[in-house]
Amino acid sequence: MQTNHGQSPPEFFNFKYHPFANTYRLKTPYLGEQDKRFLRTAISLISSGKSFALFGPSGAGKSTLIQYVLSQLDANCYKPSMVHYGGLQRNGMLKAIADVLGVDTNGRTVPLLISLQKQIMNMASEHHSVFPVFVIDDAHLMEKESLMDICSLMFNPQKEIVAASFILVGDETLEKKLLLQVMSSVKTRLTGQFNLNTLNDDETLEFIKFRLSNAGAAETLFDQDALNIMSSHCRGNRRQIMNMGTLLLTEAFYRQEKTISSELIYNCDQIDISE
């Protein structure tokens, strides 16, 4: 993107990367106090072969945090896999797991669930054994049958030990679903259930400054009044902060203003701060 002045946004604002772009992943994401506590707990549980659930509102940073947890696992000991549920039917869920494990789903004579159980058990019996860790994103959309299938993959009946860890990630409805009596057998297999909240006001400001710093942008790119408005408007929702920051930088670029001010926010017709 360039204006008539012939400059791109990075050139105009003098930053290396767009601070709020989703086209790259930070090696180390911003971690609030709650994130740090969960990180320690999650790694401890996985190292003990435990399964657990993480839920919270959209934009709380669940997926980013879980991906960072997986990146901290020793690749020689663990095989982490992300499975994006996205409303798959029961067989689609099993095929998604088969895909990440490299299990052929064509021309099967053995039920896919049995094939997956055998593959997971084989992973632990190989000379250089690795422990499978599965993250099921959008787990609040899973059917009861899919959740029961997940439970059957957690245990190795031959050795009577845990075969894999599963991390269920979803919004607040996942917590409510697990409270249902019909889900009691699933809930008992989860060592813990964790609720991730949005950022508080101080953490919101730290998060914005963290993104600016990692992008090589000046800390003064947003003045203090603008930061306070963003904090109040986004209520600690990281996705909203990223989206609002993107819209404001786009507006400032076209106006050729190098600082995001409160006046620019009020005059940006793509953002309604009265909401």
C-alpha cells in the first residue's frame, strides 16, 4: 500500500513491521500475569500426561497462549498437534486427527477410531518414543460423540497408562457444556478447567506497547489519550485491540499524520467509540 507520496506505511511511520498485523507470529507473545501462571501450570500438567480445558471469551488470547505452550515442549519428547474443529461432524473430527498423525483414511477395513488408538499407542512404543499432545480448538462446537472419542484416545488399555494429552480450547459455552450430566465422563478425564480472562487496563497498555516495540515502532506512535481511549473501548480484548490499532494506523496513514491522537480517533468514521 502506497499513497501519492510514494511511501508505504512502514516507511511513513518508520517501523519494521505493522504492529497489529496478523501476517506474522511473535516468537514470544505478550504474557499477562494470568498467562504466565497458566503457562507454568499447563507445562506441568502435560509433563504428567494430563488433559485439561481452557475457555474464555473470543479475543482473550487462548489460541495464541496455547500455541506458545506447545512451542515450549521438548520436540524430542512430545509431538504437539493443533486440530481446528470448526464444526466438523464426528467422522470429520477423527479424520482431522488422522491427518495430523499421518494415518491413511482410505480403504479402511478397521474402524478409524481403532486405527487412531493403535497409532497413538505405537508412538509411545517406538525406540525414540514421543508423547502426543492434541489441542482441539473451537471445542465448544464438538458433539458429545466426538468428545467421547477423544476420551477413548487418552488411554492405552494395553499398558494401562495415559496414551496422550488433550487440551480442549473453546469459548464460555465449553464450560457450560462440561457441567452437563451427560458430559460427566468427559469432565472426570480432565485434570483441570481454566478460564482465561481479558486483559486489565494496565495490561492493555502494556500489550499495545509490546506490539509497538516488537514492530520497531516508536512508543509515542499513540499519544496517552489515544491509548486510554483504546483501553476503555476494547475492554482488554486482544482481538479488538489489534483491529482498532489497524484501523487507526490506516486512518493516520491516509491523513499523513504520524501520531495517533484522541482527535483522530473521534474523527475516524470506521470506529464508533460510543459503543
